[in-house]
Amino acid sequence: MKKLQSNRSHLIAILQALFVTFLWSTSFIIIKWGLIEIPPITYAGLRYIIAFLCFIPFVAKKKYVNEIKLLRSDQWKKLFLLGIIFYTFTQGAQFLGLSLLPSVTVSLMLNFTPLIVAVMGIFLLSEKPSVLQWFGSILFFAGIITYFFPISFIGNQGLGLAVMSIGVLANSSSAIIGRDINRNKNVSPLVITFISMGVGAIILIIIGISLNGLPEISFNSWIFLIWLAAINTAFAFTLWNLTLRTLTAMESSIINGTMLIQIAVLAWYFLDESITLQEGMGMLVAGIGAVLVQIKKVRLTK
């Protein structure tokens, strides 16, 4: 009976995780629609400002208020740094990249993150990659070469790839900083997300308004923003963290790796972004490689 309940809970966690990746994949499509009307940096700032406000009722509980009051100066510095790198740079670059590149290309570029994190982990966290992770790295590069071969940039694609390169480096750096903050286990994940998101979002909105002013936003775009913030950000991240209590790191990595295919299908259906057979093969190989890079040595249990 207990085994049956355990299997059922595990299946529910898998389905929930797949649902979260679907929501995250739809973000690429919704962002593309919104970019028609809202400048990318302002759009990113508004999304995360609204998401930040969504977290306020949860953080207003006494235990979280007390936790924030007791944060040390070094913890505040790390949270501010995480907010600047993960939200201002990473998310700002993603929105800007989506204004210049197809959705699938942006998604593929973001898959560089686990590879760079693995390399950075060698020097900063003394985490040595396994043979499987090195094999995944080779597969990933083979997929990237297949996807982009022959290398030729049309219009703003070169600029878009440069922007996304900065975004990937920022995303990788934020993963290292986030791991450093979380592994001490003296600050709750909700407080980490709340403070870092608030810092990054405020900087984004200030930069966006300074560059482009405050745009006139239609009713449809407000719906896009609220959905992105409340459902695809606040709700999705909360549900994802819930699934991590049941799923292994390997299972989460594999499920997260399905986003590359989900985004390709959604972009083809909703944005008419077609991919060639060569691009599809490159994307598949790169996706498998990215998943392998995220898989660490797992102990088999009977």
C-alpha cells in the first residue's frame, strides 16, 4: 500500500514538473507577443516587479519578516549581487535576445548554462565533473555546431547572439552564487527569491524607463504581463520547488531538458518559426548533451 502511494506521489510530481516546464516554455511565446508593444528591458522589469508584488503576502508572515530583519550585511550583499546578475543581466538579456532572435535560438543558447556552471564549479566550488558530464559537453558542442552550420548571421542575429552570450554567462554566475547562498541553509528560499527578484526588477524598470520612457500598454499586454508574473513566475517556481522534494536531480534535469523541444513546437505553431531537419537534429543532440551535463554521479539503491 505504501509503495503504491509512493509511486502515485512520484507520478504526480513528474506530471507537475512537466506542467511547469510547459508554462516556462509558453513564456517565450508570450514574451514575443508582448515585445511588439513593450521595449524588452521595460517588459522584463514590469514582469518581475509584478511577480515581486505577488510574493509580498507570503513574505509578510512573521517568521519571514523576522528572518529578513536578522540578515547580516554579507548576506544582503550576496542577495543584492544575485538580484543584479540573475534578474537584471540574465532576464534583461533574455528579453533583449528574444527581440532579436528566434525563440528556439534563445532557448538553445540558454542550454549553455549547465556546461558553463560545470566548468565554473571546478574552480569555484571544487566540484569535479564526471565522465558522463564531459561526454555530455562534447555532445552539446556537436549539437550547437550542427544547428548553426554553416555559420552566417542575418540582420541583428550577430548582436542577438552577443547579447545572449552575456546572458548565459550571467545565468551561469547566478547559479554559482545561488548555490553558495542556498547550501548554507541559513536563509529560506522564499526570502532569497523575494529580495533578489525585487532588487533586479527595480534596476530593470529604472533602466527601461530611462532608455525608452513608460510605454502605453494595451489591455492584452497587461494580461500577458500579469500571466507571466503570477502564473509563469510566482506559481510555476513555487510548484517546481515542490516537485524537487520528490524528484531526483536526474529526473528534474531530464524534465527540464524537454523545454527545448516544447519551445520549438510552440514557436512553430504560434509564431511560424520553422526549423530545418539539420537544426532539429542539432537541437536534439545539444539537448541530450545539456541533460547529461546536469546529471551527477547517482548512487543506485535497491
